[in-house]
Amino acid sequence: MKCGLFHTPYNQPQRTPKQIFDWSIELAQICDKAGFSDFLVGEHYTLALENIPMPEAIIASAAMVTEKLRFAPMAHLLPYHDPATLAIRIGWLSQVLEGRYYLGVGPGGHHTDAILHGFENLSQLPARQIEALTIMEKVWQEEPFRFAGDFYRAGFPGPDDMPGYDVTIAKNGLWKESPFEIAVTALSANSNSMKFAGERNYSPISFFGGVDQMISHWETWSTAMREAGFTPERERLRVCREVFVADNDAEAKRRAISGGLGYSWEHYLLPIYKKFKLLDGIIKDSGVDISADEVDMDFLAEHVWLCGSSETVTQKIEALVDKVGPWGMLCINSHDNIDDMAPANESLQRFAQEVMPKVGASVPA
């Protein structure tokens, strides 16, 4: 099992863009040195606690000061972009990074981002995403075409389109991997995103919401893969979790609750999870008879977050694998520790160097 970092980011709302940018680059360097495989960067436009509207700026800058990390925007929200322009930018950056880049795509899941771009509700977005992908795939083929759809118009110039003299067309298609990887995230059980990913042979990224939900993500994706004629492989599945590792369980819990992880959940994530009823699977897994309104930081640290010594975190991951089956990468969700980065950086290092080697040695492929 490999390890990655999902840098949404969950930052405190008072942070400036410069602070978030500098933190992101330092975090990428910490992950690269620790042995992480992937560094995924979110894209949001109006969310003060997830404030990176331009993931490619982070990716390009971080790639220049790291050696091994693979990067991905996770995800470019396709309905908010001109698809032909975005396709060229993606192809260009994939070539700059020479194999250290893959792509995440999504329709957009936040109402305020939709309002910014002129949409009144999220239901308008999935169809635009499909058409955007159609155009992007055509652009990446670098062959002449014209396209006029329901939402977009685009094309690619050919020999018959010269303006009275020959124009050399830039080769800004995708870096020649076979195939170029595209990934999709999902949170809800029986996710349409997982079905969409399987139908297109895209890789699945599962935000954890309990054992049943995680099993549902795998079954939905793998079924769609088989029905589309592809072979599902468990090593392609990435799972996102909250992780904090320290010398012992008590210290890990204290650091997690008092640091950025605790702040994010208390002030941002827990109210969202309660509103959209995303805690049911988590509570069921815990075996504790409480309601969603009773969930607090202590419950999360004990039953939801992978929090503890390296031995405890290893045991928690192995127990989950026993219930849901193996997967290929565990991605840690980043949380704002800008004011005191040392404990969180230590946790990342210990996770990669103490936990992952043990999990990899004991979990079947």
C-alpha cells in the first residue's frame, strides 16, 4: 500500500493566499522527503476553508522543488472551464512534469462555486462535464475537428485552416503514458461518480464514510468497469482518511484534537457531515449507541480518525482491510497546521516510514 496526501486544503478562513501557497509548497517537500507517492490538490473558488482556486500553480511550483511525488489537480471542475483551453493546459503541464502528473475531474459540488459561475443549482453541471470531456479528448488527439454541442463550441486546426501561410501547431497533447490516468472522487454510498469512473476506466478515490460505504464504492466502480469491458484492479483504489501519528495513543489524540485536524472537524466538517447525514455509517462502525448530534471530537479521535501510535494506526488500517478488502493507496487529508507545523510534519513522516511499511508487509495484494 502506498501513501498520498489530499491537499483540499482545509485551511483556517483567515489565511491569506500567500500563506496557503507557501504552506502547500512546504507540505509537498515534507511528503516527498518522507516517501509519499501522490500529492493531490483541490480546486474551489468561493470556499474560505478550502481556498485553492488554481491547483496547477501549486503543482507546477511544488514539482520544481520535489523529486518523486506525482501530482494531480483533484479535481478540475470541468463545467467552470473552457474545455479546449483546459485540455491544452493539462497536456502542456503533463509534459512539463514528464510522468509526474495525472488528472482529476469533477462536475463541482458546492453551491456557492456554482453561483459564481452563473449556475443556480448543481443539477446543471454533470451534463456539462460529459460534454467538456468529449471536447478535451478530441483536443488531446491533436487531429482537426469542429464541435458544436449543447454547451460548448471548440475545434482543432488542420492544414485547411491556415491563414494564408503555414502555422506550426504546438504539440501540447498529453504526456505519452499508456494510458494517461484520470481519477474521480466520491463520498456518498452507491455513488454516481464511482459508476461514471468505472464506465470510463478512470481511477476511484473514496472519501471514507464507513465500512459499508467503502464496500459500496468498490462494488459500484468494479461492476461498472466490468460492464464496460475493463478489468478492475484493487491497487487503483485510493482511500482518503484523517491520520495522526505520535509516540503514543494519548499524545496523538491530544495533538490531533488541538491542532488543525480538530479545528477543521469542529468548525467545518462535522456540521457538514451532520447536515447531509454522512455520519450514519461511521456511527454504525463504532458500535457506540449515539446520535449524530452527539458526535464530538473525542468520538472522532477514538472511532473515526486513524489516530495513535504507529502500532495502533497500523492495526486500525489492517482491521479495515480485513473488512473491506485491500486497496492501493491511503491518502491523508491535509489540515491547517501553519502556526505549528512540527507535530503534523512528524506525523506525516512517521506514517510513511513506520506505518506504511508494516501495512505493506502484512496486507495481501
